[in-house]
Amino acid sequence: MVSLKRLSLVPVVMALVAIASLVGALALRPSSADAQPQGVMVYSETYDAASTVDAAGITNVITAPGAVLGDFCIASVGVDVVDMTITCNIQAAGLAEVRMQNESTATADLASTTWRVMVFPHGTR
């Protein structure tokens, strides 16, 4: 017969609460809806993309002072991109390149809108 010892879960629960508190304190949580995590840079410009046929693409370069090669970036466009794929990369110091590729099987004509890039510095600067 196997004897099971009764273990108290209180120390385990207290340890989990302490870990959760530490993780919560380290998380990047903006203080408001418009705030951004520390170190993140956001740039935008109004751009009127040309009409784009299927399998063609649009490249837009957005000035991003402070961005350097190796940084991460994410792009967003203020209108429905109708099945176009969007990629973003830092092309050179201070320049974020946004590429949209039409994969919709039809011609896409996006309205003039705000294009934004969010740049995340790589490593510690």
C-alpha cells in the first residue's frame, strides 16, 4: 500500500502569485490606449497607393528617424487592403519600407489613407 502525505498547497500558490506579479510588472503595458511601450517608435504618412493588378505590388518608404538596420517593424494601413499582404522592414537608417503585394486575383485600388509603421529597437541601444 502506498502512503500519500498530505501536502499544503499554500506555499505553491504563494509562489505562483509572486511569479505572476513579477511577470505583470515586467510586461509592456501602456498606461492609456494611445500610449506605446517604452522604446517603440511610431511613424506615419498619408499615401495614395496606385491601382494594383493581381500579382503586382506597391512599395512605400516612410521616414523613420531613429530606426536602424536590424530593428523590427510592423506596418498598418487605414483602409481594407482587400487580400493584399503587407510586410515591413528597415531599408536603411531612418527609413522603413512597407511592401504590399496584391494576391486578390483582381485589381485593387486603395483609397488615400494613413500608413503607419511601428519600429521596435533590436537589442539594447
